[in-house]
Amino acid sequence: MGSKKNAGKISPIMRRLSAYIARAPRRPLPEAVTERAKHHLLDTLAAMVSGSRLLPGRRAIAFAAAQGGVPEACVIGSRIVTSAINAALANGMHGHSDETDDTYYSSLVHPGCSVVPAALAMAERGHRGGTALLRAVVLGYDVCARISQALGLEPFRSAGHSTHSFGGTFGSAAAAGALAGLSAERVRYLLSYTAQQASGLSCWARDVEHIEKAFDFGGMPARNGVTAATMVAHHFTGVEDVLSGERSFFHAYGRHARPERLVRGLGHEFEIMNTAIKRWPVGYPIQAPLDALSNLIAAHGITAKDVERVVATIDEQGARTVNQRKMASINIQHLVALMLVDGEITFASSHDDARVYDPAVIRLKKRIELAGSRELSRAKTTQAVVEITTRGGERFRYHTRAVRGSATNPMSRDEVAAKSRDLLAPVLGRRRAQRLIDTVWSIERVGDVRRLRRLLQA
């Protein structure tokens, strides 16, 4: 009754978006998009497995264990099987327990840590197969990035809102709703319940233990998206067009909004193709300077004992984000020094708190300068310039114009597997880690995603 009565009041944007989400599980993807989706699925699963052993992950497992719940989905890195909502929350926190997960820097979102846990939980709940999971993940990335762009990106964040939380919530809801088999009409209710839950303040930057940040980026959006999908699957009804009309979503948050950005290019431009996988398990603004530094080390054989001075220049926002941070994995001075001392950055070294007090690293940090560049802020790719002056007076310079792992310079399948293996093996063992990698590469053959549990539980 409500649908027919109010059909004329539904905006073209809502009509197109809801129909697109409803059809996603049945819509074949281009081959290149399918391949990239596998990369991001594996990369995020690896982040969740490794993150289960870090402080935010341990807290999430303890919380899930205390909740009980209908056994619908697994909590990765544990033996817990709980409700899809609880599993999405815990696994979302795993996914952003640190800075290992993927990122869409120009849309100010981390899609994987919320979209993948939400999609996985709903796929387990509904006994869905690998193909449906992959298509839902791609859909979630599309909506996650687009809602952030539609809200106005930097002005929206500057006003105090968290693009990461808003984008993740809508992306997770889209993926979860598609896997729940919702019709276009019911997707409109889904988006209304999603909008009511959308929240997030950018004060997460003050979180020193990454626990709240893991919740804000991964756990809360994944939980909210799955909550909206499961409620509507249980015949909850609601507002049919929360995106337009009186007191709508964009009315409340739309000072800088471009609502049309939500549907522009849907079905032709896939946002997962614009999302970066981090080559190193550290904050994304540090990827480009580490890329430049690794090239200088490789080309000139530079070691810590050769260095008199290092100047790393990145975009202005990135420089504010990673300058002298307390957490080692987002402190650029610490990580540049660590790479010079060790010759490389690994998950183990970047998360070794003892290395913060390593005398060799501390001495070198004092010689490292960070500069923000307005010119690099305007660049369309993530860039960095690293200049090294040696004790002998030589000067070397490298300009990374497209960091490895970014959309314009993506990592290969072998590189993604190597990174994932480094994250998975300490928790799962090398043999099971390799089985998981092989399974993701052939995820279309998985008839029921619950088969992944034996590879993800520990």
C-alpha cells in the first residue's frame, strides 16, 4: 500500500540506486573488476586475521564472546559463531585493528574493513556462494565511496563528521541488503534505516590505542549495515526515500552535498578499481614516501649509517595526519627511520613497540624532516618526494608519482598474495594460509561461504 501510494514521490536518484542494489547479486561483473575484487577480498581477510591478534581485535573477540547470539557467522581468529550482527562488528574491528587494510584516499574512506565483514556475515547467514559474496563486495565499495563523495568529502570532514563511518555504513548496508535478497522497494527501507544509523565524528584521530578507531572505521559501519539489512529482511518498513524531500538525509547533512554523485557511472565505473591496497602495513599517507625511500635504497644502496638528513614531502593533509604520531604504524618519522635501519618494513617490525625505543631508530628520527606540499595536495595521485643527503655530501632524490598498490599502479596477484601470506601465516600457519589464498583466487567455486570458516577460525 505505502509503495503504490507514494511511488510518485520517490526521486530518480533513489529509484536508480535501490534498483541497482537489488539486482547486484545477479549482475555479472567485468573480468578485470572480478580480479580486483579478489585482491581486495584477500587483502581484507588477511587484515582481519592479523588484526584479531592486536589489541582492538582481542577486545572485539571478548565482546563477541560475551554476547552469545544465534550461530549465523564466525568471528575470525576465534572459535566463536554468533549472530551476523555481532560477527560483523567484531570482524570489522579486526579489519581496522591497525593500518593494514585498503583505502580510497581521495574519497576519504577505508571500504574493505567495513564492507567485507558485513558481506561475509550476511553471506554466511544466508548460505550464499562465493560469486554472490564477490558481487556484494564490489557493490559495497561503489556505495561506500559514492556516499562520501556525495556528502562533499573534505568540507564534510572539516565540519567534524567522519567520512569513514558514513561511507562504511552505507557501503556495508548495500552489500548486506543485496545478499539478503531485498527487492528494490525494500532496499529503499534499508537505506532509510541506514541513514538513521549513519554517524561518526572525526575526533577518532585522538584515539591512541586504535580501539575506538577500529570501531568507527570497521566495526560500527559493518554492524549498522547488517542491522539495517536484517531488520528489513524481517519485514520492517520505513521511509521510502530518505535521500530527498522534507528533513531528508541530504537536507540534514547536505551543506556541501552533490546527491547526483551517488548514481553517476553506476554499472560502468567501479569504485573498487579506484581503491588502493597498501604495500606496507602502515598508514596510507606513508605509503608514497616509503615507496620513494625503497627506490632510493635499491638504486644507491643507502643504509642508516650513510644518512645525514632526510626530507619527506607529501600532501598537506597527509602531513598533518602522520606527523610525530604516538602510534608507530602511523608515525612517518619512525617508519622512515625503521626502513633505513632494516632495509624494509614488515608487519612484525611496524608493530614492534620495542622498536620505538631502539637507539638506532631514535637517532635517525632526529634527522628526518616532514614537509607538506600544496602542489602535491592538488595531485590526482598519491605522491611523495624523498630527498636524502649523505654524510659524504651526496644528494639523492626520488619522486613517487603513483605509489605501488594504488589504482594507477596496482599490485599484482603475486604481490597481494605475498603480503597476505605475511599477515596470515603467524595466526593460521603457512599451510592453512596458502589454502585460504588459493580459495579466494577461485572463490566462484565456493557454493556456501560457510566453507571458509575452517580456514578463518583459530
